[in-house]
Amino acid sequence: MRNALWGVVLLCIVSGCATEDRIAERNVRIRYINLSILFDYMVSTDAEARQVRKQRKEILSALDTIERSLMTEPDMQKRKSLAVKRKDYGEQMRALRVREEYYKRKFLLNMNRAIDEVAVRMRIDYVFNIGEGLVYSRKDFDVTEQVLQELRKVKKRNEPQSR
């Protein structure tokens, strides 16, 4: 019984110290990133994704031109021809959206891995995207650069070795 009592006392002392240490250690660490910078980096470093972005801009520009022409073109034959072109560009745009979604998923997966790695390394509890409810933060809480560095490391590790 006496050993059990000492065991309880010792446990209380040890757990009390550990609790105090945990409280001091558990100051919540909150940081933020700029996901649009990360996403732009991912697109700019992937040739196929850049091509998809370029095609999207070209199709949107062509559709805009066709829409403006349809409003002012008096000739019915030309209007029908423009409507066919508009439909064709619309179909191209739908196919392009599928490719865009593929790259978004791929990039978000890579960004999440990099964010997780930085958060674990820096012992961060919460990471917010700037602009998603964040009204103010000091610049020294921005971990976007660290995540970009992690993405560069991952990309470099995944690149084929040239001989």
C-alpha cells in the first residue's frame, strides 16, 4: 500500500511537470501561405500545364471575338458560320477543362505534401491561405517561401537524372 501511495505521488509529480512543459510547449503556432503563388509556380514549371493555360487564353479570346462579331454581323450566313465556330470552341473548352482539373488535382496533391512537410518541420499547428478569412498577419508568419523551397526540392528529386 505504501509503495502504491508513493507511486501515485511520483506519478502526480511527473505528470504535473510534464503537463506544465506541455502547456509551455503548446503555444499554438499559426502561419499562412499564398496558394495562388504556389499554384502559379507549379503551372510555370510544368510545360504541359503552361500549354493548357495558353490554349485556354486563346480559346477565350477567340470566343470573345466571335461573340462580338455575332452581335454586329448582319449577314445570316456569316452568323451561322460564327455560331458553328462558337460551338466548336465551346467543345474544345470543355475538353480543356478536363485537362485543367487533372493538373489542379496533381498540383494540389504536391502542394499539400509540401505544406505538410514544412508544417511538421516548423512545428506549425495551423496554416491558412491568405485571403481566405485572414485579415491581417505579420509578414514573418508567411511560410509561402518555405513551401516553394519544398516544392523545388520535390521537383528536383523527381526529375529524371541526365547522363
